Amino acid sequence: MATIGNNNLNAKLVLLGDMGAGKSSLVLRFVKGQFLEFQESTIGAAFFSQTLAVNDATVKFEIWDTAGQERYHSLAPMYYRGAAAAIIVYDISSTESFERAKKWVQELQKQGNPNMVTALAGNKADLEDKRKVSAEEAQTYAQENGLFFMETSAKTAKNVNEIFYEIARRLPRAQPAQNPAGIVLADRPAERAQTSACCS
Amino acid sequence: MFGAQTHSEPSNWRRNTSSNPKTSTATIKTIAKKTNNLSVKFQDLYSFPVEGNIDDVNVLNEVRERVRQQGKEWWALEASKGANWYLQPQLSLSGEGLTVPSKISAIASTITSAMTLKKLIRKGIPPVLRPKVWLSVSGATKKRSTVPLSYYNDLLVAIEGKVTPATMQIDHDLPRTFPCHPWLDTPEGKAALRRVLVAYSFRDSDVGYCQGLNYIAALLLLVMKTEEDAFWMLAVLLENVLVNDCYTDNLSGCHVEQRVFRDLLAKKCPRISAHLEAMEFDVSLVATEWFLCLFSKSLPSETTLRVWDVLFNEGAKVLFHVALAIFKMKEEELLRTHQIGDVIAIIQSTTHHLFDPDELLTVAFDKIGSMTANTITKQRKKQEPAVMAELDLRLRRLNSLKIDEK
């Protein structure tokens, strides 16, 4: 069993949200520090992994970036099953995408792991002049539903690392010692932060 | 070589320079390794920009040469059997005025032609002949012949200026469909792709637009050259070649295929299947994209099109052959994995570097062994009720969410 100071955990994280909200762009920014104006649409899902050091622990995220189109919804359980964390993404310039995000929140509350750390990301925060969803509205919604909320921009990198760090920081606390679904306590020595990405 | 530019990949350099070779052999090895790790940017046979290593470039050059050789074989057959011999070999049993022996010999020659064609297609259709051969063997020509010649143009007139949920999603995906391809990135390329996808969304409102079709239609356009031909290939693919409902509503057809694939893996590659199952790795995690994009997002373009050559001639079972082959090729490596991330890394690096189509197809057909279309149809029938029950249960749960909301 891992002890404090030698805490290495693997955490499955899933990104959900409407098509074009910027799920893949957030992951690409976080994992590779890149941004593409036209990110290829994701089919099924893409997998990435990234390790973060938080305090005395390292968290290795196994990230599932899912497809956003409504009909792909039926595939989602395969990706969020057993996930320790989720980021639900909407586009601040689209009210539809915010409504869709709320549906994902409800679904995870019913179907997902009850200890899941869930973040709500209002992405495309750089598009201030096209804003349709106010930060206050989203913040209120997040509070009511036990999520933590951040506005992000994959384009400018605003709050991208922060949201993943915040999840990593909340993980061990949200997960007591019984080694629940989605978190695997690894008893290997700490690996140095490393990145591996597999995308199309 | 084709204007290959080399540039080093920083992470690889760092890894290599950190080693401290003590002997001269080690130095040579390090240099060789460095050369292999050099990242090279080049264009593949269908002008897709690719980043790979020197080996990939060499393989692709060999493939170009093989494509040329294969072309010669097709021309030689054309010279001996007559032009267009490969178009619609039909068993004309009604052949009036023919005597019985000549009927038999006509049938025999048709069968021989079909067998020659099957072998030939597995070895690859030369890119210039692809449009003609695909239209014929897939049944697209026949499909088109049942409607007025002006069908596609009429459809384009009908869709002009229409806005639907499908057109909005298509517009969203146009700049996100192989954005690196030089032609698809032009206004002309995007407009052609838009017309094909929008026209199809009006032809079949159950499918409308499904993400994934953008990649397939884009590749069809690059091969077929004309929009109308690409449109008919898309139609025959969705309506005749693939299993029903792969792209409709809740992708039920795709769910069925994934279950069939899981069973086939257990049967054809039991060791891999057992190992992955013990790791709780569901093969659909990687295979869903393969089946929905018909490998176009995973394999290099010529390799994808070689798969499509066989797909159009032999049907959807080919997708299972190829998917199984990808796992089979890496059996030993996969058996050594302990983490899901490692499985995915192996599979993805394998597919990305599969520049040699024959390497893949040899495994797909020779090592995997034969599977009849009939067996697969039976497997699908077996899985359908389970998929429907699962999707139905999910739908009811989601509806109960909506009721709670009120």
C-alpha cells in the first residue's frame, strides 16, 4: 500500500461535452502544449496520458477524450465507467453546449462513480465578445451540483493546466484508502513526470 | 525521395545523447539509432503530409514501386482479356441462342474471372483504376443505374441554401477533416466535401450526418476524383456494403460489430483476448474508430485504400480481418503489457507506421484464416438482441433522468 510521500496513483479521466466545445483542444494543450485552430474531429475517443506531480504525490492521468456528437452518446459509458475524474466541457459562446453539459452532469451523477471528481470547464474564454453563457450562471450551477468550475481557453492556455492540477489535488482527498474504482495505487517508485500521447 | 526534409525530434536526441557509449560499436549503434529516430516529413501517395522515420520513407518508396509493378500486371491482363474485363462479371444464365456447353463455358470463364479478380484486388488496385473498379465491384454502378442520370445534380439543386441540424454539423466539421491535406484545405476541396455530405444527408435522413463520414467522404473524393462518383460510393457503402445502422441514431450497428469483433478476437487470437480481458481492456476502446472511419484515421492512406479495395469487393467482413490482423501482428508485445496506456501506445504506433499494405493484408487473410460472410451474419444475429436490450435500458435510464428533472 502506498504511503504519504510515496503516492503514485493512476487516475482515469474522461472529457465529455458537445461537439466542437474544445475537448480535444484542452487535452492537446495540457499534454503537448499545442493549439490547432482546426483540431480534427474525434471519432469514438482518443487516449492520452500525462503525469503530474502534486505535493508529494504523482498522479498519472489516463485521459479519454470522447466524440461530441449526440449519437456517440451511446458509446460514452465505455469511457466514463470506472473513471476517477471527469471534465465536462462547454463553449462559453454556445448556450446549447451549456445545456448539453448539464445533461452530462446529470448522467454522471446517476451512472458514474459516486466519488468522481467532476470539473465544469467553460472553454473558449478568449471569445469574450461572443459570450452567451455568463461565468456567474455557470458558477452557480456548478456549486449547486457539487462540481468545481473554471473558465478555460485552450487557445491562450488560460486555466488549462490549472484545471488538471485542481483535479489531481482533489483526487486523493476524494478517494479514501479503500482503493476504489478508477484509482489504482501503484507501488512502483515515483516516475519522473513523463508524457505520452496517442492521438490520431 | 520526394522532397523529404529532415529535422530532429528534440526528445529523441536528448535520450540518445544522454547515453555514454564506451566502445566504438556502441557509438555506431548510437549513430544508427539517431538516424532511425530522425523525424522526416514527407507526402504519401495521396498527398497526405506524414511525419515518420527514415524506415517509413524507404518502405513507402518500395510501396510506390510495387504499385507500379501491380499496374503492369493489370495492363497485361487488359491486353489479354480485353479492356474492362473486370467490370461486372455477370453470370448470364439466360444467354439465349447459346448451346448448353457454351453456357457452361461462359459461366466457367466468369467464375475464373471473378477468382482472378479477387486475387488481383487483394494485391491492390492501381490508383488510376480504382474509381472504375470500385464503382463496378461494389455495386455502385448498378445502384446509380436505377435512378435518372440527373439524380445527383437534382439533389444538389434541392439542397441549395437549406439549413438543417445535419448541415450545421457538417459545416462545423469541414475545416476539421484532414486539415493538413493540401486539397481538402482549399475552398474548392471543402465545397466538394460539403456537397457530398449534405447531399447524402438528404438522401437518407435516418443517417443524416454522422461524424466519421466526413473522413470517409474526403478519402472517397481523393480517390474517385469526381463528386458524383464519391457520392455513389458513399451510398453503396452505407446502404449495401456495411452492416445496417452503423451511423444512425445510436450507432446500434456499430455496437453489434464491436461485440462480434470481441468474440472473433477470442476465437482467432485467444491469448491476446484473455490477456486484455484480464486487464479489463475492452478492445472497442480502439476498434470503434476503426470501424466508423474504416481505418482512414488510423492507417496511412495507401494502406487504408488497399483495405477498401478488398472491402468493396468482398464486403464488411474484411474490416474484421484487418482489425484482427493489427492485434495479431503485435501479439508478443501485447502479451507483455500491464497497462491500458501501453496497449494503446502499441496499437497506435503500429497503425501509424503501417506503410506497407501487404504486411497487413498478408496477416489479415493468410494468418487470420478464412471467415465466411455467413458465419459473421450469424454472429451479428446473435448479438443484435443484446445490443438492443442494452441501448433500450440506457434510453430508459436517461428518460428517468428527464423525469427527475421535472
